[in-house]
Amino acid sequence: MAERLLIMRHGEAGQGMPDAARTLTARGEQEAARMGRWLAERRDLDLTHLRLLASPYVRARQTAVRIAEPLGVEIEPLPLITPDDPPEAVVEWLLGEANGRPMMLVSHMPLVAALTGLLVEGRGDRGPGFPTAALAELDAEVWAAGCARLHGLISPADELR
């Protein structure tokens, strides 16, 4: 049975240093909330048992809160999904975590693009562009390079149905 993985970039963040402390802008909060509502309204995807994991960076955690609220799920920190972490390490982690529950990673560019590219195309340099708060939906029988199928990439700017 195929496992489902959602990979999301955080909402729009303001400037600042250190990078890990940057927060969402008002627009970023709205983007994340819109995606959370859209996910909660979906009937084609059972997210009642979603495992929601977020980068420890503030903007990713703030985004995850906006996803968790309408879904009624908890957020788990995942230190290995910060902006410059290697996608290969995330794939290795995914292999050990597969359990039939859908998972969602809330992270950053360039990791979200590199991870998506690695899982779908087998190459981390071939990932799609991710607007802020965009979400890629993948499934796979096994989480390994080139073994996933990309079902779509949607952003808050898209017409969500």
C-alpha cells in the first residue's frame, strides 16, 4: 500500500537574523491558515491520523500551527529539516518512519525542492519551485530516490478546491 507524504514550505516570512528566529508576516499567517483550511476540507485524503512534523525554525513552527489547528493534530519537531539539511538524510529518516500513516513535513527552501526532486526524479537538483506555503503531495511504496509519484503542487495563490 502506498504511503502519503505532504511536503510544505513555510508561509511568507519577514527579514531578520538569526535566520532560525524569523517569523511569519501577516501574509504568511494568512497563507498558512488558508492551506490548513483547505486540507481540513478535503474529503479525498484522510488526514485524521496525520503525523505533522516541522522544522525547529520559528516560521516553520508558526506555519505548522496553522495546519494543525483545523486538522486537530499535534506538531512534532524534526531537527533534520532545516533549510540547508541534506535531502538524503531526510529520505533515510523516512525509510525508518514508514508506518502507513500520512506524514507532512513543514520546512524551507531549498530543502523542500531538493527533497521532492530526489524522491520523484532521483535527483536533488531537479526539484520544483515552491512558492511560500506551497504543498507537494507525493506517494510511494518505499521512500527512496526516484520512487515517489508527485500528485500535485499547490499554493495558497491557486484556486483551492
